[in-house]
Amino acid sequence: MTARPAFLAALLLAAAPLSADALGNGVKADLPMLVALYKALHAVPELSLQEEKTAARLAGLMRETGFEVTEKVGGHGVVAVLRNGAGPVLLIRTDIDGLPVREATGLPYASKATGKGADGTPVPVMHACGHDVHMAVWIGTARRLAADRSRWSGTLVMVAQPAEEIVVGAQAMLKDGLFSRFPKPTHALAIHDSASLPAGHVGWTDGFALANVDSVDITVRGIGSHGSQPHFGIDPVLIAARTVVTLQSIVARETDPLTPAVVTVGTIHGGTKRNIISDSVKLELTVRSYAPEVRARVLAAIERIANGEAMAAGVPADRMPVFARAESSDATFNTPKLTAQVAAALVARFGPARAYAVPPSMAAEDFGRFHDADKSIESSIFWVGGVGAKAWADAGGDIRKLPGLHSAYWAPDPEPTLATGVDALTTAALTVVGKQP
């Protein structure tokens, strides 16, 4: 945990624990249904851009809750609107897609689902990032707000966003008229489950919370030859190996140690047989940063190094590396005003032992695109802990001993995670649309 912001110091001293009030009772009453929904969603995840059944399930539940629902916004996106008099327009987002991961949790509701990979072949699918938690919390929050409209005034725009894992879904919904076909938000909120916080805890980050992400593909090209005659070719495997090693110098030796940056080579593919020197190797990279100038410098350095290693190996000019950019998204910024009021409400609701500031992450999200599309929108995403009490105790608080997000072993503890998530997101929403006493 990081030090808590000074502006909350007095509030922290006076914060009271969660009381058995109307919100708490409502969450408790809904919890069995929400846990069942979570487990059902967990068992049948769908890959990015393939979330048809998931979206239909959410749309049906929102209609039952009394929202005006529009489907197929920007692909499989769902927009549900509830008007309740004059006031702010609050967008509350959940993401809905799974990941190409084979689940290894051993849970009775573990996913056995498959989807189609980019090349059309079947791949296993898992909600390894907790979007199943997000969806269940989103439904629970909608139910709490719809059930007690006397506490708030304004308009809710509940957004179920596809394709977050490939960071294209938010932009697709914006291009399909999210801010013109539906009430334009004055505020935006989202939660994300955390594999680094105990279940029942919440955390927030002021300012930049999640990083820029850039996906870079490099095709290292050489000249093929027989494995017994390397001198007749130029080995791209060797060039690729040198490139991977030298790329690590970008962060270690070209970037200010106090400035965040990450360069990770996630995949290497090359060659077909041990005694054949191939003519190409493909590297796939993920690049993370916060500052725009660091982002530009790191991306330029990647090309400089890959070209330099190819030149050093004697690769002809017409066989130099080929670069391609895939998924990318800008850093997610939590606006100070909304984040401060949400933080204060969470501390008042849960107490300082369960609600506190956490460091920013080098993970990435496209939730920030809603604020980026209109900087006047107050925006904040915060974290809801998912690590069960026993797992947390066994790890002694060392998160390196715990499965992280995107792990085949990530399994949030459903009851406390969902209960806290709904309570926290509803509490945050009421800081925007709640009626003043």
C-alpha cells in the first residue's frame, strides 16, 4: 500500500465501519443471485469480438431491471439507460470479453469453453481478468440504483463494452454513436478486480492509473540455408536473439529510472525444422509507458535497435526488418475531482483498513477512451480486491506468491468480492447522482 492522500487524513480518523443500512441489506439480498450469475458467466466466456451470448444475457437482465436497452452498439456492446429526473449523466462501464487461456483453477464452474483464434483455429477461453466479476457487479449496481430511485436524480448510462482485452471496444462504441445516440455522460465510473488486494478491500489511484499500451510486431528477415551450411545464409534466429537482448537496454540504459516504461517480448516464432536456417522470425512485443515523450522515444528505439542488429549481421537493404503496430491504447487518467470524492465516500463507507490509495499500474485499459473523447467528462476507475482470506494469509501479503490477472489459476473469492464490488460501485455512483441531504 502507498501512503494515503493527505486530503483524507481527517476523514480517515473519523471513518466508521460499514453499517447494516438499506444498501448493505439490498446487496446481501441480491448476493446469491449475483454469485450464481458470476459462476454462469465464468463458465461460458467469449473472446473479444465474439461476445454475442454474453451481451444478450446482460441485455436481458437490464431490461428486467427497468432500463431502456440497445444492443449491438460498436459490435456486441450494450447500452442501458435509466432516466430519473434532472441531474448528472453517469456512465458506468463493464467489460465483457474473455481471454485465450486454458483454465487450471479446478473449480466446479471452471470454463471449458473454446473460441476461434485470429487464425480461425479453436482456442480455450477463460475469464482470467475478472470481467465476469465486473459484469456481476455492474448488474448488482444497476439493481441497487433502480430499486431506490428516491436516493438519486439524473440519468444512468450503463455500458457493457466488448473487446477490452484487445483495447478496441471503447473506441468502436464511440464511433457507433455512444455519445450522440445516447445521453452524453458528465461522469464515468468503472471498477476492476485486483489480484493484489484482499477480497473485501478497495483501492483507488489519483491521476494516471493505467498505462499507455502499444503492440509492436517485428519480422526479422535473413537468408535461409541448410543448418549444416550457416555461412551460405544469414540466420534470422541469431539476429532475433540479439535483438531481444538489446531491446532490454531501452529501459535499463535509455530511460530515466524514475520514469515508468516496459518493453516485453511476449512471443518468438521462427523456423520449421532443426536443420533448416529459416528466412524470417517474428517477434511480438508489448510496450508500456505513461509520458507521451517516453512512449515516442521507446517506440523509436525499438525500430533503431532491430534495424541496427540486422545491419550488423549484414542483412541486405531489401531484407531489413518489417514493423507492424497492432493493439494500442492511451493511458487511463483518473480525474482528481471525481477520484477525491469517490475516495472519500469509500473510506467513509468501508473504513481506512479496507479502503486506501494504491500505486498506478503498468497494465492497460481502454476505459480511459471515454474521457479522452471529451476531456470535460469526470472519470475514475478503481480496484476491488479479489484474493480470498486463506490465499492472502498463506501468501503473507507477498503478491508474487499469488496468481495474477491473466493467469490460468486466477480465481477471485466470489462472495466478498461481489458484495464489496456492488457496495463500492453503488456508493461511488451516489457521489455523482445522489441527492444532497
